[in-house]
Amino acid sequence: MLGLKYPNPPDGLYLVNILIDLGWSENNSFGVGPLQWFEIKAYADAVGVPTEPWEFRCVRDMSNAYAIEKNNNEIMRIAPYEREIEND
């Protein structure tokens, strides 16, 4: 989105961990929605990451993609789910 190139895992795994900490998405009156910008900013102020604009955008984009798939009602569509991340 916006011509930004995001890092490939494992370099970008910390961004996925941020999203997991924040909770993937939020509930709104229409169903599941992406995390609000102020929630990501508050997390960054408390924890210290993300710091770069592209990191904020990446976390928001991942949350938005999750919300879109979660709200998809097609019969053959499998909703996203959370996986346990194994640390070696």
C-alpha cells in the first residue's frame, strides 16, 4: 500500500508480535474493524515500538486485512485464526 515495501519475516516478525499484543482488530458496531491509529500510537508511546511511519502503516494494514477476512461471509471462505508462535 502507498508503494511501501515491508520487510520479510523474520525481519518483520516484531511487527506481527506488535499486532498480537494489540489484539489483531477491534469490535465496532458493524462487526470487526481494524485497530484505530490512536491505539497503535498509544502502544508505541508505552512500549517504544513502532517508531517509523512505515511500521505504523504496516501494523494498521495487517489489522485491516485481518478485519476484512474476518468479516468475509462467503460460504467457502475460512476465517483467519491465531496461531501460536514457537520460539526456537
